[in-house]
Amino acid sequence: MGGAPQHLAEGRSRVGPARGRAGPGGAGPHLGRAGARSAAAAMAGAARRGGPGPRPRVLLLLLLLGVAAASAMGAQVTSEDKQVPENTPTDIPCLAYRSGWNNPRIEWKFQKGSSLVLFYYGGQLTDPYKDRVRFSPTSIHFGTVTREDTGKYICEVVGDGSQIAKSEVNLIVQVPPSKPVAHVPTSATIGSKTVLRCTETDGSPPPTFLWYRDSMLMPADPKTSPTFRNSSYTLDSATGELIFEPLSSFDTGDYYCEATNNVGAPQKSDVFRMEASEVNVGGIVAAVVVLLMVLGLAAFGVWFAYSRGFFSKRKE
């Protein structure tokens, strides 16, 4: 198919057997297992009758016939990974297509998470793909792909002679990461468990995360660095969580995170300062403010009651 040049990163293919379908005559990939069971039954019957079992050559022939039948009738599944930049055209091949099969029936499915949608069925593209995709027996062609097209594309081909083949392409539409958001507490108590989080929702494939303190890259293991060896933390580059357990006075500093997925330039968050203190100053200040507000409301209530005469003595 024609289109703009594509920068594709192709993964290695793997081929393996999958479950087949029964053909019009009821035959299917279970013939091999049936042949093996027949051979075993022949041996068992001979043993019950007290006679000699099948000759080794006959038994070997039966087993080979069963295996050959299973190989001929079973489906072959081919799977590969493909990465393309967003807003570019791309072809997704149907490697299951066999030109020698008579009147093959082709179906395409799109799987994203737990959702499975029919993409091409009954000789027609389904909505909303009919206006975006061009079909051919060997592939489907996207005029342009977006991040929503990331997912697994499954091509299933069924021939007249009970043949079946299936291929899968895991498509990853590449999207550079956007500016991540760093969630950093302004203050935390020394000795407590403190969690910093870095989030980014646009990048595809999902980005990995790095953390910096005072503009210095934080290693995955703080004990490997003289600068961070007095800290005790774990860093998950996949989720973006930086967990101090326990927090120490050495952990005070200016923090920011960085998201990267090798598509476009890495993106950095804003910088936030975290103070590690013996007491939670922010919590105490907040508690004092709340207490003063309560006392003020109580005093106002008492004054209001006196001004309205609610506490004056009744005249006899």
C-alpha cells in the first residue's frame, strides 16, 4: 500500500499451534489425539485378550498418522509487535492468509484490554473503520493512526477444507510523553512513610519515570551513591512512585520528576520543595486555625444570646 515513509519497529515473530475449528464434515484438529487413542485402545484390547499387542512398526505407523493429522488440521498462530508514530499511515499484515486455499473466509478483530470488537466481518468493514481503513486479503491499511488505535489486531482465515490460520499484530501507536505532574508534600514528619508520585497519561508506550533531588538524578538504590546513601527509599520507574520509609532529615530538598518513552524528548515536571521536620508543622498550624475558628464562633454565639436577652432573668 502507498503512503508516507514509516519508521517501524518490528518485534520478533513467534509461531505456535492454536485450537482449530471443526470443518463441515465434523473433522478437526482432534484427529491426531483420536489416532493416538485408537493405537492405545488397540494395545489395551490385545492385552485383555491375552494375545500379543500390535507389532512395533504398526504401532509407530498409527502414532505417526495421528500426529500428521493433528499437524495438518491444526491452526497456526503468528504474532508480532509493531510500533508506528501517531498521525502516519500504516499497513497491518494478515500473515494467516494462504493464497492456495479455496474461498477463504477472513475476519478481523480488534482487542484493547478486555474489549473485543469485530473489525471486518461478512466481507465488510464495520463502523467506525469503514471510512478510515482499506481492506485487502493480505492486509488492512490505515490512512492515519491515532493513539486510540493502539491494541491487538487479530486476523483469522478459514478455508473450505477445515483449514484455519490466525495471526496477531500488537500495534503500538507512538506518542511522546506530555509534561508529567509531580505530587510532592510540602512537609513530612521524620520517621514516617512518605510517598511522592509522578503521573503522565499521554505517552505511548507508557513512559518510565526518573526522580531528581536538588537537580541530581536519584539512583534506584540510594546506597550506591555517596549523595543519597543516608536516605532510605524505593523508586518504581514504571509507576513513578518514590517512597521514603522512613523519611530522614537528609531528604529535605527540591524535587521534580521526568517522563521518557524514547519517543520525542523527555519531559520534566515542575519543581516542589519538601521539608522533613520532627513535627508536622502544617498539621499543627491547621489545627490551631480550626480551634480559633471554633472558639470565635462560640464567643459570637454567647454574645448574640446575651444581646437578645436569652440569659436575662424572668420578671415575677
